[in-house]
Amino acid sequence: MKNNKTISNSIYNLIRTIGIFLFPVITFSYISRIFQAEGMGRVNFAKSFIGFFSMIAMLGIRYYGIRECAKRRDDKEELSRVFGELLLFNLISTFAAYVILYLFLCISVKANEYRVEIGLYSITMFLTVIGVEWLFIAVEDYKYLAVRSIIIQVITLLAVLLLVHGKEDIYLYIIIQVVSNLIVYASGLIYARRYIGFMKPRPGNLAVHLKPVMYLFLVMMSVEIFTNMNTVMLGYLSGDVQVGCYSAAYKMSAVICSFVSAVTTVIMPRIAYLLKNENEDKAKELLKKAVQFILMVDIPICVGACIYSRNFIFILCGGSFAAAIPASMILAMRSLLSPINGMLLTHYMIPRDREKEAIIITSLTAVFNIILNALLIPSFGAVGAAISTVCSEMAEMILIFVFVRSYLNVRTIFSKGYQYLLCVIPVILIAVGTGLLIDNVVISVILGVIIAVPVYFLLLYHIRNEYLLEGITLIRDMLKDKD
């Protein structure tokens, strides 16, 4: 039953993540042709800029809330108490974030050029608080999160297609995004009553959460710097066009990363629950299966994303974004590195209360990323930012391996990696062949995928890859249970 629940949660989270990125990809394909690279650069600069202040608003509450609520999900009174305290904490930190944002806009000339876009996007900081997503992840209600996400994306897509028609509609586009989130996130606190009762928060108890939340805030701050600094530094050093090109390239890798992470993210509350109950071996086995899933699925996707970068950019963004192709090819490697790093760092180290180690890892990675950006962006623009991103992901992975080696056998969790590398060779040949033989960018991708995917998994089945066979068995058993 637990395996079936994990699979069910993974499916719901996959649906949610597909919605989060499929609808925006369709939207992005539409608006990028309207706003062009410069307009998209303005939108993404403002969005990335607000990302830093959203991080301050959330502190480390997202991951801390998931971990602590997952530990208490069997005790409604304790769950309600922790939820109320963390929500109050979050409201206070969000108010502080708005104050800091206002002060920064008063002194930054560059940020003031985008003050309307930044002001509109800043509303999402409060909406994220009342959405209390961390509670629903902790109690593993991925069905609600999937439905909520799909509703948001459908409303946004329809509104954009109906109302946004010209370059002058940038503000309207941002307003649509904000209003769509408002409509759905406002229901978060109401729906949360299914799991928590009303308990008046005691401000005096907030001090108990301060230290662990601040530890996780430092981790998230470093991750946010690493994630958004490329876009912000591009805006300052290279201008809106390079930001637009990088954003288009980054969107491709982000879709892939989130698609893979959708299935593996559901194990964080499960690992926290297992560790609380001293099931260390089960937690490690669950982690191993998650990493094997990432390798199995992500290696061929990473290869395909690199080879078909030109196709994807032309399909989704149009010919005016041709300059984004080299950056997209480089960032394809991130599609493999980032989910593995995220799995080990946020879904294993943090549930093990290894925040201090996580702070060191993410801080060093962020500093390394900033230095590389400063060296590469002035000369290479979006390509330099892409190189910096991939090199930083590699550096982060090395640091993670160094820190976890005392309590995790890294070699074991990557034990079948060579099988996926061998089976991906025909995928490379098929992708290259269809690209050379077929000029149409859409047909070559579709045909390549139709041929390559069955070949890859048939080869894994032929060599009796144990994780593929186990996955087939679990899905078969789940379907039998439904019958």
C-alpha cells in the first residue's frame, strides 16, 4: 500500500508539474513572439529580481514546514500548533521583505527602470504565504495541489490568449499571472482546515523555530542566488536581449528538471517520516530508487535536449531567438545535474537535519557562480551564463559527495548508471539521424522521440535493469488493486 501511495503521489505531482510548465511553455511560445527578446528580458528580469525578495519572505519555511509537519501529521493537535506558528512567522517575514524591497527600490536606479513590473510581481510574495503549499506537501495531498495548479494555469493561458496581443501589453500579462494566483491561492487557508484545527498562535513559541528556519533560509538564499543571479547579472552587464535569450534557453532545462523532480519530490516528507521513526535503511533505499529513476529517465532526455536544442527554440520561441540555441545546448547538461543535486541536498540532507552542511555547500556554490558570471557574462553574454550554471552544478555535486560520504555510500546509489549510458547510445544516433534527414523541426523531434523512447526502454528491459523491472511490477500491482 505504501508503494502504491508513493506512486499515486508521484503521478499527481507529475500532473501538477506538467501543468506548471506545459501551460507556461505554451504561454511563453505565444508571448515571446509578441514581446520579442527585449520584452521577455524585461519580464524575466523583474521576475528574477522579485525571486530574491520572495526568498526573504519565505525564509526557510517551505522546507522546514514540510519536514516538521510531516513528522507530526499523525497528531492533529501538534500539526495545528506548528502550522499556526509557522504561518504567523511567515506573515512577519513577508512584511519585512516588503519593507526591504521598498528601501531597495528607493536607492537602485537600475531596479527603478522596472519598478512597475517589480511592483506587480511583488504581490505574489503574499499569495505564496496564504497558499501554504508546504502543508499539503507534508500531508502528501498531491491531488489537491495538482487540481489547484491546473486551474491556475488554465485561467492564465486562456486570459493571455484572449487579452494579450501587442508589445504594450506587458503589464497586462503580469496582472493576469497575479490575478490567476490570487483566485486559487486564496483557497489554500480554507482547504487547510481539512488537516488542521484552529489554534491561536503563541508568539513566544516563534523563537523555537527561528534557528532552524534561519539555517534553511541561508540554504535557500544560496540556492536562490545560484538560480536567479545569472538573469540579474545578465540584466546589469549585457541588457534585456541577452536576458531574453538566456531565459528562453533556461526554460527548456527548467521544464525537464521539474518533470523529473515531480516524481522524486514526493519522497521528502516520506524520508523525514522514516528518519523520525529511525528507519534509516528504508530511507536510504528510497533515496537510491529515486536517484536511479533520475538517471534512467534524465540521461536520454538530457541527450535529446542537447541534440534538439535548435528545434525546441524554433518551435517554442521562433527564429528571433536563434541566439539562444548555444546556451540551450549547454544548459541541457543542467537537466541531469540539478535533479540529482536537489534530491541529495533538499530531499535527503535536510530531512536528516544537516542544514549546516547544506549551508556550506550552497554558499560555496553561489560564490563560485557569481565569480564565473562576472568573468564570463561580459564577453559571452547568455552563453557565459549557461557555462557558469553548468559548472556551478558540477561543483555543487562534488561538494555534496564530499559531505555525505560519511553516512551515505554514493557509489551504491549510482551503481547502475553505466547501464543507462550504454542504452542511450542508440538514442544519440536516432536523434542525430532524424535531425540530419528531416528538415522540418517539428516532425524530426516527434519521429525521433517515437523511435528512440521504445528502443531505449526495450534495451533496458533486455539487460534486465532491476529498477525498470521493479517499476513495471509496482505499476502492474497498482492497476490490479484498482480492479
